[in-house]
Amino acid sequence: MTNPPISPAPTEPQGELVIRTIAMPADTNPNGDIFGGWLMSQMDLGAAIYARNLSRSRVTTVAVDGMAFLNPVNVGDIVNCHASILKVGRTSMKINVEAWVQRSTDSKLLRVTEGVFTYVAIDENGRPQPVHR
């Protein structure tokens, strides 16, 4: 896994808001910390929505380039995932996904991680098909 292209400290999210949810106690480990895997799954869901709308077909995740967690996600934080297209190939799409949180104490957004998710457009039989253009 390669390191993600973490951009230098943006002050606001880049891309389209694709998913918004609240981090709940059920999403924590025994120490009360939000699982990184839970956050990654939220990012994957949001990016899949973005990829499906872009390709106008079913999609499947084929790769996730490394992620670096910059700040923790706390129970009660509102998690916002923003997606933007990096590259469209014949059947694949590379999508940058940023995760930001809004703490319960204020309304400021804080970037917690980002990663590059690769999807392939698939047909009804699960075979790759060209991305709709």
C-alpha cells in the first residue's frame, strides 16, 4: 500500500459532499476510540455513491491507496466525506475522498483523513464495462 497524496492542510473540504453521519458508541473499540475501519467504510460508501453516479452503473471497489489518520474521530462527531474525481479510465475511476468532522463543541470542520479509492464500473454479470461518458 502506498502513502496517500495528503495535501497540505486545507482549510475547507474539497469536492462534493457524498455522505454525512454521526460517530456512535457502537463504532468504538473497548477504549472508546472510533475504529479507523469504520471511518474507512464510510468513505468507501460515499465514494461508491459518487462513482455510481459518475459511471451510471454498478461499481465495485478494487483498491484503496494508503490513508493517514491526522486527527481522531470522537463519539458524537458529525463525519462528512467529500469526493472528487482524480482520473477516469476506460472501466475505472480514481476518486479522492476527504473525511472531515464537526465536533459537538463547535461548528468548525477538522480534516481527519483522506485516501484514493479506485472503482471499476461493472455490468449485471459483475464484469468490467466502460464508464459512461
